[in-house]
Amino acid sequence: MPTVDDDLPSGLAPDEFSAQIFGTAGPRAGGGLELAPFRGVRFVPEVVGDLASVTTPPYDLIDDAAALRLRASDGHNIVRLNMPRATGESYDEAGVLLRRWLDDGALTLDPLPALYVYEAAKDGTVLQRGLIGALGLRAEADGVVLPHENVFPGPVRDRLALMSAARANLEPIFLVYEGGGDATRVADDAAAGAPLLEFRSDDGLTHRLWRIADPALHARVAADLRDRRALIADGHHRYATYRALQARHRAAGNGPGPWDRGLALLVDSTRYPPHLGAIHRVLPGLRPDAAVEKAARVFNVTPIAGERAALEALARAPRPAFLLGAGEGFHLLTDPHPAALARSMPAAHSARWRGLDTAVLDHLLIGGVWRIPANEDAIEVVHDDPSAATARARRTGGTSVILNPLRVEDVLAVAGGGERVPRKSTSFGPKPRTGLVLRLLDPGSDR
């Protein structure tokens, strides 16, 4: 089992660190895929008001400026718990605040263990519905919980410090699985009744939550999931943190406990197919003229006037293809030179992996002709919004790289073959709303 300490070296390569943290062996909690009931912690609308004002998108989609605005808009906003440093508070203070809100009645601990049905809908159409529960942690070698991206030590260390101080899982990770079985029927039956809570957020989505407290229904879900496996769609660093926290407790001599599971949303992708968007890059240190000049050494480059026409051209282009938001114009990159592509792509990977747009971007362009280090300081990311990526690049004098989204079947095939797509390749959605339900990690808190 991996251990992450405060003095963890930050120089580990992502693949090496990921191999350690996801693990090749670990304690099994019985069977395969497990989603256990737990006593959820929820905001009390009668105390905190509109739930849209205290809940947020996942923490990694919120920058520090936005976190400050959210805190200023409502003193009970979840950013005070899951992004305390951005709002001027420490992780220890976040843990104290969580318990204070429980004591003051702003948060409530549900009386019985439950599974929760979460639904996101827009204009009356259900975009996603799944079960929130306590996911049994599994080593990667078990082939039950499949990561499809590598992770970095820094974000895991950060989330581990917060999770340890707060003694809680503050937001669920998001997994998909090929279902069509009884677990989905249980979720759909629950969703036919009145929701426990319902609100509309500023992104236009309506969020609903139902509670399933019947042990007989829990048993049906467990039986259906036992022989299945799930793909981590979003939350790799948080899942890695779950693993690290589990390892820390085991190293300390603690036996089985709440650290053997982590808060997760599990969605049946056959019933509710996820949206898979692209994650675009912003390279603030790469001048637009230099980006285009160097890219032309290994790609065909076509200037295009206007963002709409450029995005349409990218969508039609044979893969791999990229769109550079450089200066005031756009440049479409197509047809990479075969010799340059062969030299740059790692031979150890499968042909499917070597053909992924993000793999070509990382190895041929970013690490090859542009020679940009693969770290968070040199490469910023923007989820699913090409206009925002280009605007950010122009503000910094840098370059945006707009991508087509990967195909779901390619991600599943790569992960199922024991490989991982390059980091920040996928933006699955809709992502579960942060603050709807939390999970305490105190011994006995799930019972």
C-alpha cells in the first residue's frame, strides 16, 4: 500500500507516483465493486437558505478569485470547507467549522445509513442519474476501480491534508459503469417519488437528491454491483487521496474503518450516457508567433478567421487535429508528419493510445517542438469552453490549444487494457454538485 507523507518528494514522475498511489495490492473488502450506505451530512435549507447559494461545482473547476466571491456571497458556502486556503482559512479551521455547522444546525447528520440518488436535469430532460454511496477502495491490479489518468503528488498531498484535518469526504468523485441491472432499477424507482431536496443552480441545471434507507434495497444494489467494474470519470486525485488516507491508517495500525471507502457518485453509462467534453490547454509562456512557427515544422497549418468557423473546421478535421488560438487569429493543425510522429510517440503504448489527440499533443507538440515542461505552472487547463481558453491565453500573451473531445469508447478501451490516457484528457459530465451530501470519517459514523 502506498503512503503519502508531508515530506513526499515532489519530483516523482506522474506515472511512477500513480503506480505507487493506485497500488498493485491492497486489502479487499469482499467481492468486487462496492457502494455502501452511509450517514450523509447535508445542509439544512431552513438555516442556510437557498442550496444553490451554498453548493458549487467541483473544487478543481473553481479558481481562488471565484472562491472568494462565493464566500462573500454566502457565509455557509461549501468553499469554506473544501477550499479554505483560497478563502483565507486553514485546513484545521475547516475541520472545526464543519463540526461547528453540525452543532449549530446548518448541517445535519442523517439518522440512518443510506444510499442517495442524485439527478441533474436541464429543461425537464434528465442528463444524469446515479447512486451516491461509500465506494469500496480497490488496488488498480484488482481491475475493479479503473483509473484512466495519472495523478501528481502535489494535488494529492493537498487533498490529503484537508481530508485528514476535516475528517470527512467533502465532495464525491464520479464513476461510470456498464450496468442496466437492478441497481439502476432501484435508483429509478426512488426517483419516481418526491425528492429529499431540489434546486436550480446558476448553470441552468436542476439538482435533485433522494434518500434510500431500506436495507433490502441496499442488498439489491450490492448484489448487482458485485461482479462489475467502474471507470473513474472525474476525481482521480481525490480517489488517490482516498487510497493514501487508507494507507496512512493501516500504517498506524488502525483496522478496518471509514477510511476503507470514499464518497462517490456511480452512474450507469448504459442508462445515462455521460457527456464527454474536451479539456483545452492554455500555455501562458508560449508566444503565439512562436507556437505557430514551431508547429508548422510537424503539422500542416491553416489560418482561419473567426472562432465559429475555426471550431467547425476542427470538428470536421481528421484526428489528430488541434486549433491554436494565437494572437487575434486561429490556426488549424492537421496531418502530423508521419516521421515526426513516429519519433515522438512512446513505443511501449498501444496503437490506440498513440492515436489519442492528447497523447499527440503532449509528446509531439508540448514536449517535442515547443519543449514546455509538463507542470501546472507552464500548462493551464480549461474544461469544455474553448472561448474561455482563448480569452485566457490572450490576457496572458500566450497560446490556447483547443481540442476535440476524446471518444468514450477509446477511454474505456485504454483503461480496460491497463493503460491511462494522458492527464487532463477528459471532462466527463455533468459533474456532481459539491455540497449536496458529505461523509464523515469518524469511526462509527457510517453506522
